[in-house]
Amino acid sequence: LTGPLEGIRVLDFSHVLAGPFATRLFGDMGADVVKVMPAFRAVGSAGPPHPYHAMWNRNKRALSLDMSTPDGQDIGRRLAEKADVVVDNFAAGVLIRLGIGYEEVSVTNPGVIYLQMSGMGEGGPWSGFVTYAPTIHALAGLTYLTAVPDREDIGIGFSYNDHASGLHGAVAVLAALDARLRTGRGQRIDVSQFETGVNLAGPTLLDLFANGRAARPVANRLPYDDAAPHGVYPCAGAKSDAIQDERWVAIACMKEDQWLALRRVMGEPAWAAELKFASSTARVANLEALDRLVAGWTRTQLAEEVMERCQQAGVPAGVVQNGADMAEADPQLRHSSFLMELDETVPGLPRTFADRLPLHFHATPANVYRRPRLVGEDNATVMSDWLGLPASEVDRLAAEGTLT
Amino acid sequence: MPLMSHSPSEASVGAATGPLTGLRILDLTDERGIYGAKLLADLGAEVIRLEPPGGDPLRQRGPHLERAGSPDVSLWHAFFASNRKFVTVDLDASAGRSQVRRLAGWADIVLDTIGEQSASGAPIPTLEAAGLDADALLGEKPGLVVVRVSSFGPEGPWRNYLAPDLVASALGGICATTGDRDTPPLKLFGELAFALSGAYAAVAALAALRHARETGEGQIVDVPVHECIASCLEHVFMFYWYHDRMPYPEGAVMPRRGSLHWSSAYVVMQALGGSIMVTPTPDTEAQVMWLAEEGAHGDLLDERWSQPGNYFAWVRRLMELLREWVATKEIEPFFFEAQARHAPFGWVLPPERIADNPQLEARGWWTPYDLAGTTVRGPGAPYRFSETPWQMQAYGGPGRDTASVLAEIGWESRP
């Protein structure tokens, strides 16, 4: 069983998360992804058997090519000439200095598509900035806006923008592959992770420019629409006082009939029939009182029961699930076998796990999951498959240190 | 102050040149998938978005254009429904249902929605609402790609659960890891959760298209929002699976803890005049030397720290000293000096400071949006193509393109 990108060759110079997340998508969908990972780069969380590396590097082959030597650059160039897609998230210009920039490689490989995913994109006064996702979140306004009012030190609790940039990079590459069928040529794609992040605040920026209104954080409310209750409420059932054991439920009444249904689920308390809660506008105007009263009810309930009773009644509600909830209790993720253990573990890790590609292709199921590979583990097969080099030549490159 | 002009010449109007020029897409998405339809439309595909009589319910989403004399324009919709053709179909009439069938036959890709929608108003037309079955459409047109965005997938115990953004974010694991000890778990501002499912829908569409172009075989692709979100949680499953390999005491679940990164080495600190995300990584030695240059290194160079087992205590001490030091710094020069030293600090900027950002200005990133005759500055492309640039066409009102599209597909209305 194969994926929809069977036959596409991807040469992957990316590291950390944004680039590797894009190439993970390609690998999951059946592309032949060769990750260039020499021993000196595969340190700490950037290499096996670190769990962080294991999360983003399944379904790729590992080539331990050292691009710092002329021989290494020669091999790199020959690989780029065979590639459909070359991905890097170095600072702009690094591949050019290594002699395998797009201008050079496209002379002999005109169909090649280069995806460069840098923090700030090419050119401009900030192009040399060093960024990780928390940097981008801060500069793009995402940290400022994801918070309760008057707090600037909360923001998104995980590297959201790395995933988002990886997804955008994947969309761009797939679009360029389709354009290549029509034009016969590849091209360069410049992804600025900063611009990807800023773009995601689209309506907020249009509001700023059109109406002169600067957005402020609103916690769990909707910034522009009246919906109430629309919040996260504390529940009973915590197994300890530790913060990670707290139980919470999200309730979002998007329509009037959902509020009426929630009143019934709560047992028609007298307060809910008061005039000050009679419309969504009125409820938003009296939100603090409303949230306190709803929380007074949820506090006596288990989060799972609130969710189930609300959903049965047509009210959107969901448990605030943490990683353990999702792995152990979530019947929907279990139904789709979303989380799994790989048959073969990464040497050095007792067991290796994976979350599945969330795309369910009916004809090309993309359900092959090969474990992350060790440094240089695929040197011989990659050199043979891509360049036709015999084993003796690979041994020579290894002895010289071109393959670390 | 509104930054706005009325010159229509600022808008780029003209033939599409994007990489997907010529590709035909039928857009039946709601909030959960609409960002994917936007990505494909902005890349030059011809994307027809259907709306019920009375208009797309997503045209009610705020913020709205607030300008005397202008028609009502949802800025939310103008962003997410950019570069579309807008066609009104009445699914209560057999002609409307036939039109959807005809348009599905016209399309290379149908972006469909399964399940109840969260927006108020009449529901968005979907294949199911039009009485059409994706498998039957594939039977008639084997190369068709149908991408179906749903909250939880077409099967399973939660398949009928309602999950607008807040609920999807709670169940999908975002909220548990966002927020601080003294706040509730938080959702992300705006549409960030559904941006993930939308982008995944675009990936699904183009990957399936590639297979269809190679083999002639189309297919259905299901895109459950719940799994899309769960696949983008960075450290969450890593801690659950591998916490015994990680040098942190928190266990299988990392609690929400404000801006403090899972590695404990990135956090937002208070400087003079603003907040800044500070980290001693990736070159911790250089950071310590910077502190030492200014006599702010405290006891960091003490011998005792180098003893085995003290590294994480040392990092905690380093973060404490950084916090004291940062509190003495003027935010703006400090941020630029940090970046000049290759330290990946990030100034926590509000949206109004993004509006005048010199990097976006230098890259010519902002794009004019033509909104019913009013031109407004808006976000540019999330990626830049060297050969097939991205373009923004004029936005349209409800059903703007109904007549021309029905003519294009050869529909003749019989009174």
C-alpha cells in the first residue's frame, strides 16, 4: 500500500521542527525523503535517539553527508540534481555558499523545486535574525494576543508556528509540483516563518487597517462575535492538587438554541432565566456573572459527564484533554488508531511511538510508518538508489570522512 | 487612525498567474476547512464557493468594515474567502441541487464538509445537503478528488459531536498546554486551530491531485480536525511517551505554565517599556559571556556548577539572573542588540506594532484588498514563489458570480 507522493524525491537539509515537519508530511505520503544528517549535526535533540528527533523524523532515510568538504559538496550537488524537491531551513544563502543553490542546480535539473524555510525570509533588515517558534510567536503578535487581558507573558504553549510553517511549506511545494506539469520548470519558494505567523492574524490585521482598531487579548471569548457561554470551566474529579491533574471542560454556545439546551442540561436553574441572560448580547454584557454561575454548576460535575450530556443535548462541549487523556481515554483517537507504537524501535530507545498522518486517503492509504533512522544508516542504499554508486565507492567516501 | 485609500489601482487585478492556474475547485467548506480553500484560491486555482440564498453564513463573522456609506463587509470573510467566485444555489429547489451536481462534475477537486456547522444562519451547501454522494460522483468521474473536512471523521463514537474552535481546541490538546497556573486553560486567539485543519485540507487536495494526475485515479480524503490539531502539539505526546527519558521532573503531562517553554529555557521576561521572549539557547556560552561583560553573571562561573548533576540547577540560576538583568534593559535597543549577537530573543509585539514592521515593509509584504470599492491594506502571501507569484483579486458580495459561472458550466435556466 502506497501514498500519493510515491516516486517524489526530497533532499532534506532541514533541522529542528518547521522543516522536518514539512518533510515528515512528504515521507508519510510516500515520497522518498533523504535527510542529510552528518554525525556532528545529530547532537542532542537534533539526532537519534533523542525523543524530539524521533517525533519528526519517521519515514525518512538518513544520509550522513558532511557538506563542509569539497567532496561532500560534490556529492550534495549530484544528489540535488536527482531531486524533485530540496528543503532547507538554514539562514538564507547557506546552500548557495555550499555550491548547491537553486540557480546553480536548476541549470542541469530545471524541474527542481527549492523550499527555503527561514525565520524572516530572504532580504530585509531582519533577514539575519535567529528565530525559534517562541521568537516568531512574540514578533508576529501571537504571544500578545493569546492571553488573558493585561498579561504579555502567556502566549501559545507549544511551537505552533513551526507546525503551521511546515504545513504551508508542504502546500507550496505541492502547488509548485503541479505547476511543473504545466510549465516544465521548477522554482524557488521562500517561506518566511514570520510572515506565515503574521498572515494567520488576517482578519485582525484587516480590522486594524480598515477600522483603526488594535486587537487585545480576550482569553477564551470570541474577539469579534457574541457567543456566551464561551469558556473553559473547572470541574470535579481532580486526582491531586497538581495543576496537570485539574479537570476542565470547554462549553461554547454558538447559537441561541444551544444556550436553551444548556439551561435544560443544567436543570433550569432560576438564574439562567433572568433577563440579563436572555440574549447572546445580554449574556456577553454580563459575562463575568454568567461565567461564575456556569462554573458553579460545572464544579460539581465530572468534565466527561458535562461533555457527554451537553453533546447529547446539542451543546458544543469538550473535555480539556491533556496528552494522557488523549492517549488513554479518547475513544475517537483510539477508533482511528491515531497513536501507535512502531514495530521496530529506534536503537537506544526502549520503544518508539508515532502519531499518524491525520489525512485518510481512501485509494492511497499512506499507512507505512518506518522508524527514524540512525546517523548514516541509509548511506549505502541512498548512494545506490539516487546516484548508482557501488558499495565500494560508498566505503571509500566513508573512509575519507565525506560520509561521517 | 485608519490606514486606507480609495484608489482601486492599488489592487492587483488581472489574470491569475499562481502555480495552480487552471485548476478547478468547488469550495463547500465552513470554518474548519475554509483556510485550505483560501490557500488554493490564492495560489491561482479557480475556486467557486457556493452560498445559500441569503448569503454565506460566514459573511456574518466579525470584524466588519465600519465605514459610513460602505456596504456591510465581513473582514473575516474577505480574508478567508479571498479570490473566490461566489455562486448562490438554492438546495430547496431541484434546480439548485442539479447545479451542485453539475459543478462537482466541472471540478477537479471538491472541498467538502461533513457534520453540523457552527456558524449561525442557513448552512453552507455541502454534497450531502445537495443529495450527492462522493462515491457516486467518483463513479461518474474517476479522477475526481473529494476532500472532506469533519470535526472527528465520518466514523467513531464522537462523529456527531459539535466542535467549534474552543471545543476542538480543548479536545485536541491545545488548551491543556496553553495558559498559566493562575488562568484557565486557553484557546488560541482567532482561527489558529482551524488554520491547521484548513492547511491540512490543502495538503490532502494537492497530494491526491498529484496521484490523480499520475494515474487517473481520484479518491476521497477524510480530514478530521481533531487529528489535525493533535498532530501539531510539539511536545505533548513526546512527554507522554518518553518522559522517563527526559530530564524534567514533571512526568507524563507537562502542566500549563505561561510562556515557559517545555525545555525551561525560553520564557517571556519584563524589560523596561515592554516584554521580551528570552532564551540562552542555542549558544549558552555566548549568553553567559554577554552577562559577564556587563558584570551580571552572578555566580554562574562557579566551580560547583560543573559537577555532574548540576546542569539543570545551573540553567535555572541562569534564567533567574537573566530575569534580573533584562528588567534593567530598555526594550527596543535591547532586542536589536540581542539579535545582532545572534540571540533568538523576540520582542512581544501587539498587532499595531506589526503594522509598521520594517521587515514586512522591506519585503513589500502587505497586499491591497479591494473590498466593495474600498481598498484596505491586508496580509500578503505566506510564501513567495519565484516563477508563479501570488495575487489578490477583488472580493465580492453574495452570489456575485452566479450568472457567469452558470453560463460557464452550460447551465440554462428553464423558467
